[in-house]
Amino acid sequence: MRSYIGGHQAVSVDDFIELSLGTPAELWLGVEGETDQERAARLDAARDILADNPGLPDAVARVAAEVIAAHPELFDVVALPRPAGRRRSSRKAVAA
């Protein structure tokens, strides 16, 4: 099954997120190893986008809610049994 958003095909999860939000996820989350200057520029661009699109946070929340509603199994949390801890007997040698 192919997914299209606004006439563009989403071929990966990253494509789907970017097309759904209208911006790449890295803009909001950052990337590993970015410099302070790159981070400042990224945050400045994010502020400009939010100023131009005040409804964007609501759209993001809507997309997240739709994903949760469509795929509740992603959030099934099952407690795993804790393995029985084995105690090692302490064998200390006594110097003669």
C-alpha cells in the first residue's frame, strides 16, 4: 500500500513525518553532534515557522492522536518478569 500526503509519496517513516508536519523532524528534535551555532540556527528557524503557523502545535497533536488511535498496539506495555537474582558465595582466602 502506498501512502500519499499532499500529492507526495511517503516511502519511509521519516518521509511520512516530514510530509505530515510540513517540516523535517530534525528541525524540532535536532541532530547528534550539532554545533552551538547550528542549534541556534535550527531553533531560530523553528521559532519563525511557529510564528508563521500558529496552528502547527495543534496539527502535530492531532497527527499524534491519529497515530495512537490507528495503532494502539504500539503502546502496549507488558511488564517482564524479573530474573531471579543469583547470589554468589563470597569465598575469601585467608592468608597464612
